[in-house]
Amino acid sequence: MSALSALPFLKPVHLRSPRSSPGGQRRHTLPASEFRCLSPEDAVSVFEIEREAFISVSGDCPLHLDEIRHFLNLCPELSLGWFEEGRLVAFIIGSLWDQDRLSQAALTLHKPRGTAVHIHVLAVHRTFRQQGKGSILMWRYLQYLRCLPFARRALLMCEDFLVPFYQKCGFEVLGPCEVTVGELAFIEMQHPVRGHAFMRRNSGC
């Protein structure tokens, strides 16, 4: 068993009992709800959700398809997808960063020796919004990061209207972000994820 599959926060959550066929034999079914790291094969599904979520609001996507593939090849362990019966319904993509604050280069680079996890994007499929899935996924992601020995904090940048959402997730405002995308300006936020030894011993990490 790999270290990632052993983490308790990524174990499938079975919400339904296995169905039986008319003959009484149990059929193989996908877990009703599953959390796992993404792979390059998930890139198209990721981009479809992201494009629908962001284009109508901001006019652009945080990550384009080639950039999604780029990060899912370089650091898939810093992503997390929520699947319902095999269908991707929400996701987070991150990479490592090695500076105190985000810069324009952070949009495209992964710094393997970094200790800050830059959260590039969190998105939820339109049919699953307003159900609290974004908050739940972020909670699971932060718990997962606490199991990674190199992760010390999570960084993200967001537009003003999203600040209250991330504050409810435990992020604190660092101030205006130096990164701009076209005419869009952002607020930079962070969340400590460095776990204490007690937390690690009792979390299954």
C-alpha cells in the first residue's frame, strides 16, 4: 500500500450499501463518495469544471488545460479530487512555492524544495454547488497537507468577494497580492498546516 492511499483523509467514504442483482449476487459498484489525488488523465474533466465556474465570473480560468496537465504531471500529490460514483464533482490543484509571498512566477512554477503549498484553484461542478462541498473539500485538503512532512503553510490568492469564504476555512489575509491577471487584482491569504507531533501520531499520518 502506498503512503498516499494509507492516509485516512483519502479513504473512500461508502454512503450506500452494495446493490444486489436480481439473482441475489452482489454487483461491483463504485464508491458513492471518494477523495483521491488527481492524475493527468483527469485533466479534461478538471478543465471543464473550472472553465464553467470561472469564465462567467472572472472572464478567464486560473489554469488552462496545458497548465493543469503540467501540474498534474509534476506534483499530483498536491491535488485532491472529490468523486461521486466515479464522476469528478470538485477539485483542488496545488504546487510548491519557496518564497514568503506569491509572485507572477508562482502561477506557472512548481518549486520542489518549497515549503508553502500554493493553491491554484478550487472549483465545484455547477450541479453540486451550494451544498458545502467547497468547504468540505478544503478541510480535507488541509488535513491531508498536515500529513506531508514538507508542507508548512498553504497560500492562495482570490478576489475580494471570496475572502469571507476562505476566512471561514481558516485562512488569514496577508494583504494585496502582487500578482495581477489582466485588470483583476487579488488578496493573498495563508493557512498554517505544519502539524504538531501529537497531531501526526494521532491522525494516521
